[in-house]
Amino acid sequence: MVPGAKEWERYLADFAQLASNGTTPAPPWTRELRRSALDRFTALGFPTTKHEEWKYTNVAPIARSRFERAESTRNGLTAERLAPFTFGEQGGTRLVFVDGRYAPALSALPDLSDGMTAGSLAGVLTADPTALEPHLARYAACQDHAFVALNTACMEDGAFVSVPAGTAVPKPIHLLFVTTAPEKSTVSHPRNLILMGGGSRAMIVESYVGLGPASYFTNAVTEIVIGENAVLTHDKLVEESDVAFHIATTQAQLARSAVFTSRAITLSGALVRNDTNAVLAGEGGDCTLDGLYLLHGRQHADNHTRIDHEKPHCSSRELYKGILAGRSKGVFNGKIYVHQDAQKTDAKQTNKNLLLSEDAVINTKPQLEILADDVKCAHGSTIGRLDEDAIFYLRSRGLGLEAARGLLTYAFASEVVSRITIAPLQGRLDRLLLARLQSLDGWSGASGVPA
């Protein structure tokens, strides 16, 4: 019997409606894509803790919950209510998706550069499917990832951004996904495709927000294709509700001398899993993966990363930091895979974790797998508490105990936040970070210093 068969059967109705084209015609290749993805999902079933890649993350709460397909409605959502989740991107492009579907009335589309496209994936799939066929579902593989397969089978909408060769986009492009979940538990499967032409430059922010009281499930996939000498900065912010489930895969494909910088910031959500993968498929590529997870209560965040060095003379840098309070649990599993032909690889991976309570747990597993013989690679991980000597020093200068702890914790996290190059976004994250640190449980006894 297929693992989890009873749990996934309810998704068949969603698939059947989408496969029959619903109200919008779809090209034949998408129907075949959906069918093969569904077949793979039913073969895999939901992963369990017996699977090595899911050893520390139990998705049984997702598998046994009865999520309904989110309806196409704004549920009274206004631009004013969304304002706190933007970052002052005046004159920039903002694409808003409500419950998984594009909301043009809430979006902002200024005059775009010649040849540039930014809008709804579903809209492009209807108007110009040939623009998507060479890339959609060609990079984020369904073979070993059940949630990618489920997304591919049930995807309805998401963002499509195409930057033509030689174009530099001066202002950030914000992809804002909002789940309203006012009364019932819902599921959405956002699918994003970002294409960067040769020599192009852009900054993209992908953020997820939950507003309603009901539990919901966001299952997102973002595919990124970066052409020769192109430069992309991709910042992801997870601000889901405290009863939400967020599973997401970001898959980037880098051509020769391409530069990719990714930062994944997780601030909330009951269970969050971020898979961030990059393939350095051309010589001279450069990849930076940064992440920060700030957890409290019983929150659970799992960050899996994989960087494939396929070609010579490529470099990668990775820094993930975690702050855990209460009874929260964190997971970091990062792999750098250096293929046989990837000589002169330069790669470094670091994971650092700060535990603010006795009950917080972190499972960390940095990995190197090297098949080449002329490389420079390093990896490491640390787990610790606040430094007692540093706390004593700050208290001797007049700070109270909680203020001293907060300052040191903020300094620990700011190493990642300070790398964000979009000033309004960095400022907003600074404010969010300070507010979250002030409200974290688990301060008492965090450093072993008596209160």
C-alpha cells in the first residue's frame, strides 16, 4: 500500500478539477506535467521521519489535516491592511497573491523595462505558454520530493518574472503571498518562475504572510534560472501565522559567471521547511546562501540547503543562524556537493545556533561530499548560549539583565540581517527582530546567569 494513501486522496479532487482545465484552457503539456507529478506524489506519499531527509521534521500534522482548496476571494483585504507587510517599495513592482491567486487590484505594476515581464503565472500560461514550457518544472525535481510533486500537480498561480538580457532593474520586485484563512483550513500551492537573461541584474523579495485565525498550509515552489553574467539577489521572508504550515523549495540554476545571493528569514509559523538548492552549472559561478530562523514556543523550522558545484572555478558561501527559545525546535541540514569535474572549487559553509532556554532543541548537520581533488572546502557548526562574560560586562556598564541579553542576541542575528542590501527591507527586519526578541519566552536561565 502506498505510504499515506488515505491522507493524499483528498488532493485528487483538486487535481481532477485542474487537469480538466477548469474555466481556463491550458496547453496539453501542462496536463501531462500535472499527471506525471501526481503519479510521483502518490508513489512517494507524504514523507515520514524514517526518511533521512525528514528525520527531524514530522509532517504528520499536515498529512492528517483536512485542508480545503483556497477559494478565489480577497476576503475584504485592502491595501491599507497590507501596508505593514510592504517595505516602502515606492515606484517598484509589487505582485500580490491572496490565497494563492493573483490580486491585480492590490498589486503595483509601474512601467517595466522593454521586454521585461512581471505578473501572474496563470495569466502567462494562458496568453503565452511557449514562454514557460522550456523552464516550468524543469529544475525543481519531483523525483524525490513529495511536496514538489504535489505542488506541480496542483499549482494554479504564482509569479512569473522575466528580465531580458542586459537589463538592470533598479528597484526591488516584491512577491507578496497572503493567506486570509478566516474560518476554515485551506491549502495553496504557489508556483513561481524567475528568468534572468544574460548580463541582467535584479533584486527580488518573496514574502509569505498569514492574517486569519484558521490553520492553513502553504506549499510553494520557486524556480530561478540565471543566465551568463547575470546577478540576482533573492530575499525570502516567512511571516506565516502561528498555526500555519509552510513547506517551500527554492531551486536556482546558474550559468557561466552568474551570481546568486539568497537569504531566507523565518520569523513565524507552526512548522516551516525551507529547501534552498543551487546548481552551479557554468564555470565561474558564485553562490551565497544566508539564513536566519527566530523561534519560540513550540515552533519548528527546518532549513535544508544543497549547493551542487558541477563546473570548475566556482565559489559558494553559506551562513545560517538560529535563535531558539521556549520549547522550539530547529533543523539545519546543508550539503555542498562537489562533482568530479568541478576543480578549483572554493566553498565554505557555517551554521551557528543560540539556545535561549533549556528546552529548545537544534539538530544541525553540515555536509561536504567532494569528488574532485583540487578544491578548497570547509564547513562547521556551533551550538551555544549567551556568553556570561559578555553579559557581565554589559551589566557592569549599567544595562539590566534582560537588556544585556537582548543586545547580545540582536547582535548575533544582525550579522545576517545586515547583509540585506535593500535598505527599507533591512530597516523593517531590524524592527521586527527587536520586537520579536522582546517578546521571546525562555529568557530566564538563557545564559545561566540568575535573574
